[in-house]
Amino acid sequence: MSDRDIDQQLVARAQKGEKRAFDLLVAKYQRRLARLLSRFLRDSADIEDVTQEAFVKAYRSLPAFRGESAFYTWLYRIGINTAKNFLSASSRRPVVHADFEDEDGESFDLASQVPDLNTPESELMNKQIIATVNAAVESLPEDLRTAISLREMDGLSYDEIAKVMDCPIGTVRSRIFRAREAIATELRPLLDTAKNKRW
Amino acid sequence: MKQRVSELMDSELDERTAAQIMTAIEADASLKQAWNDYHLIGDAMRANANTGLDIRETVSLRLAAEPTVLAPRRWFRSTRTQVVGAAALAASVSFAAVVAWQQMTPRQSAVAVAVNAPSAQSAMLQQVSANSDAYFLAHQEMTANQGLVKVAYSQGAAH
């Protein structure tokens, strides 16, 4: 199943009334959408609010979604329109405008640079998460580190990783999973501490 | 089971297994947490500046207040299913075309025969009627079906 198929399955479930399926899409795309919107909006609280609003609008619009485009493309469009409406309503101007091209090659009118305009608190949290993940990756055994890096950084499939690492595909499955669990174990205390904080 | 979650987010499961794992994630908080953590790890490794964002609970609470959407399932088919569907459709069209062609060919002959038939048919009827009138007249007392005799006779009488 392709990534798009998985999204479509989750959307189909949400369309049948399974709100939990939509929760999984939120978990998957919340940071990517926020990253996109951060090219429009200056304030981190605005980014969070608009990201939330975009997901709620997407949920409401699910009956109209027929899968002619990828879910994230559709979601991004809703996010951009929500941001534009927000800026229009608040009489604010977007940060910077430029063309943005998504993973399907569709272009959006967006900011060209990701502004570093988060609040000090959220910026600190971001840095801590990234630092923790990087440290956890560095401390992994070499075979796990290579497998997770090839997957997350280079986007290789398990089959491709198996060929690169000259090992069975089952070993790749196991290595990537173990790498993720090891990183998550390091990350969870930080996330628990940050729980109930805005960022 | 968490390994399956890891495989699902990497698009490394078949459709059936993926559906099973999705159901399991929806029902199990620890699997749901794993789904979120694994995506966060990926975003952090790619240095997404918004790794600290977590709006899951807020959105979930807002969605709880929303009426549940119910849309007819119109389009959701995997790529494989679409390919199989297209092949099946093509096969059906081809089969229908062959059957139609086979049906049309003899039917056209029959039509041609039917169109050409009247002159030959009427000539044959005239011949039969002429021959049978004499026969019926000769044997009418032994015929049970008087109607048939009458018809035969009347046809013969018309000549």
C-alpha cells in the first residue's frame, strides 16, 4: 500500500464516521501543515490556531473529498485558504510570498522562507526535541542508525534498504522498528514534560 | 504490533493488513502514541521547525463537538484495485463486444433472409396451398380439425 493509499483508507474510515481515523491523520500531518503555514503566519499561536482550524474545516469537508488529489494536497489547500482568511479577517499581511511546490509537484502561492519567529518557549521545545532525536539517533547501533536514516532522510523503501545494507527485508523491518522505539524511549520523558504546554 | 505500526507508516503493509492495523491503532492508546511518536521522530530527523507542535487533543475535542460526517464510499480503491478494476472492465467490454458481434452476424443473415423471404415464401405457400387443397378436399371426412380444413379450403377456394 502506498502512502497515498493509507491516507485514503483513513479518510474513507473518517467518512464512514470513524473520528479516530481522522485523529491519525492529524497526528501525521499536524507538523507538516504547521510548517507550511509558518510560511504565511508570523506568530506561533496563530500558526497553531490556523492549523487546528484547517483540520476542523477539512473534517467538515470530508464528504466533498473524492480523492482526486492526495489527501495532504487537499489539506494543504484548506490550510492555505484558512490562513488567507485569517490574515484577511485580522487585516494582517502574510510574511513573505513565493511559489511553493508540494510533493506532487502542485504549486502553491506561499512564503519562500521559513521564518524563525516562534516564541522563545516553542523555539526551545523544538530545539530540545530535535536535539534529543539527533542524540538518540547518534547513540543507536550502526545498523539501526543506517536503516532509520535511509528510511527517514533518504526516503528509501524497505526493499531498497535491504539491498543497500545487504540483508533480508525482515531484518530491515526489525531494525527500523527498533530504532524508532529506541528514539521514542529517549523522547517520551521530554514530551511528557512538555504536555499541557502550548508548544 | 508496534512494529506493524512502524511498517504501516512506511507504506510497507498490504491493504488487508494495513486495514487491520489501522483498526488496532484506533482502538489502542499505546499504538496511537507510537503512531504519533514515529511521525514526530521522522519530522525531527528532517529538522521540521514545528516539532513541538501537538494539537491532537485540541482537534480531537473540537471534532467531538462536530456532527459525525457520513459520506458515501465512492472512490476509495487502492492502486492495485484500480488496475484490477480497469482490467476487469476492459475484459467485460471485450467480452460484450465479441458476444454482440457473434449475435449480430447471424441476426443480420436472418434479417436478410426475412427481407428476401416474402416473394419466395408466398410462391411456396401458393404451391403448397394448391397441392393441399386437393388433398384436403379428398380427405375432409377423415379430418378431425374442421377449422383447418376450412382454412385450407378457403385458401384453395381463393385461387
